[in-house]
Amino acid sequence: MPTDYRPTVFLPRTDFPMRGDLPKREPPILARWEAMDLYRRLREASRGRQKFVLHDGPPYANGEIHLGTALNKILKDVVNRSQQMLGKDAPYVPGWDCHGLPIEWIIEEQYRAKNQSKDSVPIDQFRRECREFAAYWIEAQKRDFKRLGVIGDWENPYTTMANSAEAQIVREIGKFLVNGSLYRGSKPVLWSVVEQTALAEAEVEYHDHRSTTVWVRFPVVRAERPALAGAAALIWTTTPWTLPGNRAIAFNPALDYLVIRVDRLAEGSRARLGETLVVTEPLVQEVAARARIEAHSVLDRFSGRALTGTVTRHPLFGQGYDFDVPLLAAGFVEADQGTGLVHIAPGHGADDFELGQANGLPVPETVGPDGVYLAQVPLFAGHAVYRPDGKPGDANDAVIAAIEAAGGLLARATLVHSYPHSWRSKAPLIFRNTPQWFISMEMNGLRQKALDAIAETHWIPPQGRNRIEAMVESRPDWCVSRQRAWGVPIAVFTHRETGEPLRDPAVVERIAAAVERAGADIWFGADPAQFLGNAYDAAEWEKVTDIVEVWFDSGSTHAFVLEQRPELRWPADLYLEGSDQHRGWFQSSLIEACETRGRAPYEAVLTHGFFLDEEGRKASKSLGNVIAPQEIIQQSGADILRLWVVGSDYTEDIRIGPEILKRHSDVYRRLRNTLRYLLGALDGFSAVEAVGYEAMPELERWVLHRLAELDRLVREAVEAFDFHGMFTALHNFCAVDLSAFYFDIRKDRLYCDAPDDVRRRAARTVLDRCFDCLVRWLAPVTCFTAEEAWLARHGDAAGRSVHLELFPDVPAAWHDEALGERWERLREVRRVVTGALELERGAKRLGSSLQAAVELFVPDGLIDLLRDADIAELCITSAGTVRPGPVPDDAFMLPEFGDVGVRISAAPGDRCERCWRILPEVGQVPDHSDLCRRCAAVVDRSTVPTSAG
């Protein structure tokens, strides 16, 4: 009967399961962290260390979290956990944005469903319902963020609707008031006729929109150039409804213009034979095609500068539009489409307004807050631009019909183009001139302060600086008022006669103190005298009822979070959000802090992309490609989502879908199996067994060298926030360096050598170091799995956690560049042997690699490299020899390693029934006819092992 030697082999043993089963294993780990109050323990453990403060950009409290918010929170958690393990104190105070239109709109819809208007509801009741709605979703989102493994001060988050936050927002807007940079002005702003409020650019989405476009004649009435007499300046617009607000035409002095005469017409043309038109030269052919002009003559060609001083009249002259329409020079006029002459309505566009202001044009008010022409508008009073449901009204049709009847319409068409829409109602927006409160970008040098602060900030990736710099350079004054009910009031008094705001810091503080006691609701119900005190007569002053836009709320969080929470500090080390926040939170925080504190509230800014489906499309319910993070957690676990975040280049848009998640699940299995193998091979290991560095074989010292390289890489990556690069390196180390190389080679020694053999002890010592490094380096990413593995190795004693540890202290002496280069070359040689073995297996001439003997043919330069190498051990064969000289014709070669050849033959001898190597010595050992000498010695000394130790 053959002897069963399996009980004498030291196979790995561990209770750490192969299957992650994360949806079941993660919740108990989460409960354990809560029971031990891990966040508080971290604060205690890191007291006195250098602080690292990532300030949480507040998500909006109005619904379930989605993959975008999950990505953001996971990335923040990876940053904080890694900084903590780097040896810093990294507190994290999560927060929520609570005010604003999205919540107010939902509460309004609930009233509309009951056929009630919000205006019929007492404002304190309406605001209370908004507050309760936000509070509900804060708790719902908090639950999901915690389930993602995000650690923070969840018991004490910040919210913009807390009394203390609202009071500080009042103080912050008061600083702008007192220093003169907050003013009330009438400018065109993006306006939603559905929500009946102004919107900031950051609250605007751009979608395709079908517009009616028109080419309209403006007859020239005065001009210095003779050819212009009797001609018509031809404009083109995608918003015909703005033509009642026209007060000028813009031209570009750098463009060339023509006066053309119409010589022949196609059927259906609105042009007139012999009429003369002014158009920029590059667009003449397009205009002729649109107007169905078959032939024309050029009567004059001139630079745009020659149009200076030209005056036209409105096409509806004599019907209430009896005023001059001058031609004005403007650099924003382009020759890519249209006519090169731009109709200017100062009340309906930012460029139009600025050009009008520079030239003293009036700013007519034509459209009311409901999108309907006002009573004073000739011909069109009562016509709607857009209806309350966001559908087009009849204003365009009415204007076009009137202009056509007056002989001003040359052509019309439709155009599908990108157009601003409300992010909430999804309805198209209009530019509308309306009184609003603005923060001046020029007063007190605010724009330059902001640009200087941008230059002093570290932007990750670097192109983020260019993006926000361009935005700040060109942004108009900041419109901070909204005509809504749910938010912090612009707590300002204006004089009833002069309209001037009261700029008294004592009044500002009196209001802020009241808000701190009772919340911002007090502004809407309290007697003004309560705030004005004895210094002012309340009858002379009027309360402003507008609210502050929510970007000012969130832009002020640095003031009531960083400055007021003792565990934090100002400025923050890092702000981290999606790239859309260059025009949102990053910018509002920058402008607010630069004006009130003279610098940015952050040292560095990291931006990530957005998630797309596997085909690179944006997530959309209509496309059916939306995946909820809760669904992924339920099916695969939070650690898979966390791997997706760092396993992708998050500085770009990130793709996700079933196949991508499957790939990350495969990556996770490789990592888990690496940890499982390490745990199994270390069963019973203790410090007594450890071997010093000097006594280790060269291969073990090479692994320690790799750990030293990775230690340097991990630390640099954490400081640079390059977690994608860090994780890629760690995964490759596990999959390539360990599993496919070191583990493969050392299995024989670990399983078959004697427990006290110094070579086996050295291997186990290295495995212990590998586990200790890997489980800590992976902890910020796969936080649940790292904890599970750590407890499997060190015991589940109360209060123990890998997250209370620091990154390992890797000795500098382990780093050996020459050793690393030597083993890189040895691995190249091994790859040639592996290729030859695979060829033999494929041809059915070989089963296990242990059946093989290897002959290596190498050039003289490699002889010294291989002199001390155990080729059989390196290549997992039973015999191996190295021969100098040329490669024989029958040897196997790889093209990339053309100077190395391999010949495979059957290993001489018989198989050892314990280690399965084929050796001549098998059958020569007394009393052990089926064992090699090594295995016979181990069997003689041992009983059946009870552990791998």
C-alpha cells in the first residue's frame, strides 16, 4: 500500500473564506465600527498629529443618492482614510445643502396637486414643510453613505438650514453689504417663467431646442457711405420674441461687409428685386440661399469700421417703435452663422446689456416674470414667450407676423441648437431684465483677488486651473437674489424713498443674532423695528423679501464649518467635487472667501469626472442605463463599488455597467485570494519564527525590495491623490509579483520544508511582512475586506481595527536597486522557460512542469547572473542546468529575449510521493524508497501536523 503523505504536508489553513459574500459580510463589520465608535477612536488616536482637512461639499438633500454622489463620497473616504493612515489627523464632517428651488418646487407640486397655490399658505408653514422634507432625505442619504463604508462624524453633520449656519450666511452677505460690493441693479438674467425666479449659470442645463430663426431688414436712415443709402441692414436671430426690445445692431470692425443688390429670385422668395442688403462677406452665400436669392451683385465692399455712425430704424417703425437703431461696434460679433450683424436687445442678453450700457442705450422692460409681454409693449401686450408649463407661447408667431406684414421679414427657418433650460422644471429659460441683488466683481478688486487665489491653489488635474480661471475672468457680477421662499433671506433694508440699502454692521449683527436664536424664519414674521433698533425709523425702511441663492449658502460653508468646528481648520487642505463645480461650489467658495478673507478657503482642489454607461453615454432613465448604487451594494457589496472608483481614472469621466462591474469583481477575487493565501500560509506564525533580513535568501530579499518600492509609491500617490495609480500598482503586485511568481515558486518550500528550516521561516517572515503591508495599503480602498482580513490575522478582540493602524514602517534597507534589476532579468529568463513548458504541455509531451528538466543556453554576459540561481526552483522544474554559448537550433526562444534559448527534456529519476519532484535520489534513501532526502528527513522528524506552523 502506498503511504499517504498528505498529513505531513504543511498546506495553508485559514477560516478566511474564498467567497467574499460582501452583501452579507459588510453590514456586521459596519455595525462593529459603530459599536466601537471608530470615528471617535480615530480622533483620540490622532490627537496632536498634523491635521488634514477635506471640506465636504454638501450634496443636495432632495432624493436618493446616485452613482455620482456615491463616487464622490467614496473618493473622499479613500482620501481621508489614506491620510489618516499616513500618520495625520483627518477629521471628516459631512454636510448637506438644504435650501433652494428643487425642494421648494417639490413642496409646491404637492400644493398644486390639491389645487392650492403656495402663496395661499403661510410662509412659516411652507418653510417648515421644506425643512421637514430636507431632514427626511438627509437621514436617507446618511444611511446610504454609511453603507458605502464612508466614515465621518455622522452624528454631528453640518446643514445649511441649521440656525447657526443661517446666521453665519446672514453675516457673510452682510459683509458684502457693508463694504459696498452688494448692490441692487437691473440687468438681464437667466429667468425661468415656470419657477418665476432668476437662475445662476450653475443651475442651468443645456439641451437641444428647436428655435424659429428669422432674417429681418432694418432700413438704413443715415450713413456716411453712399452705397448704404436706401439699403437694409440684415440681422438674424433665434429669438424673434426679443425684437420688440431691440435698440441697436452690433457689427464687428474687423470683418469685411458687402452691400449686395438682389438681381434674380427663386419662387417663394420674400426678397425684392433691386433691393440692397448689408451682410458680412463670409455669409453672403448662406444668406442668399436662405432668402432664395438666385443672383445678386456686389455694389460695395468695405471694412466693418465704415459702419460706424450708421443708423437704421426698427422694422415696426410707425407702430410704436419710432426710434433710431444705431449700428455699434462689438468684438463678440462673429461670421460663423447669421449675417454678421447682431440684433441688440439690452434687456435680453448679457452681451447686449453691456454693449448698451457702454453706449447709453435704454433698457426697456418688455416681459414680466410670467413670461408675458407687459402692458406697455406696443402690438404684443399679453402675448406669452413661454407658458407656465414651459411650452412655447405665441409671442414668436405674433412678432414674426407683424414684421412680415410691415415688410421687414426676409426669410425664416428652424434651428436645433443647444439652449439653456432650468435644471428643475426642464423648461427653456429666457434672458430677462429684472431688478436683482448683485455682488460686484470689480469693486474692492474682487475679480483680481480671485484670479490671484486661483494661481496660488494646487489644481488636480492641472487643467482645472485653466477652466476656473477662464470662468472668473469673464464672469459678470454675481446675481445672488432669488424670488423664492425657501432659503436664507437677503436680510437687507432699503430706504423707501431712495431705494438705497442700509449698510450698518450693527443692524446686520442684530439680524444674525436673531436668526441664530430662532432660525431664518424670523426675518419674514418679525417687526422690522426689532432689527433696526432705536437708530432708525422703521417706517422709512423696507425689508427685502428675496432669498440668497443656494450657491452663496454653500459658498459660505467654510465660514460656519471650517472656522467654527474646533476639530477642523481654515483653510481646508482639499476641496473635492465633480468637474461641474468649477462653475459651482469651487467658484462660489472662492469668491466669497476672497472678498471676506482675502484668499481661497482651500489649498488644493481635486475634480473627478462623471459616470457614463459602458458605451460612453450619459446615464438616462429613457436609455435604461441607470444603475443605482444601492442595487450594486445589494448584489455585489460596497467594496466592489469602491474598487470601481479607484480602479478607474476618476480625473476623467468613468464608465460603469454590468461587464465593467464584473471585471472589478474579478479584480476583487484576485485581491481576496491573495489575502487568503497569505493568511493560510501564515497559520501559526509568530515573531519567534521570524528571520532577520541578513539571513534571508535572495528571492525573499527581492520581495522586501518590492515592498520598499511600493511603500514609496503608496506614500507619494496618497500625497498626490493618485489612487488609481496606487491601486494599479498594488493589484499588479498581488497578481503578478506574488500570485504568479513568488507564491508559485515558494509553495514547495512552504508545504514541504521542515517547520524550523531557516529557508521556510524566511519565506513565512516575508509573507507576514507582505500581509501587514498589503492589508494596510488596501484598507482605505477595500475598507470592509481589509478589516475582515486584519481581524482574521490578529483576532477579533474588542476595539481592534486595521483602520486604527498606520501605513507600515518599511525599513529603508530593504530597498536594493541592484537586486531589483537582477531579479527583473531572472524573471525574463523564467518567461522564456515558461513559454517552452507551455509548448510542451500543448503538444501533450509534458504534464506537470515538475516532470521537466531545463537546459538554458545563454550568452556569456548572463552566466554570472545565473551562476548562483537555482534554475529548477526558479522555473518549478525538477532539474535545471545553464550552458554558455550559442542557442541550438532545436531550442525554444522568445523574440523579445533572442539571446536565451531553452531545451526541455524529461527529468531523470523517480517521483517523490511527498513533494512530487522527480529526482535521481528517490529510491536511494534508507527506509523511504518513495521519498527524496529532504522529504524523508521531514517525515522522520514530524508527526502529522496540527497546523501550518
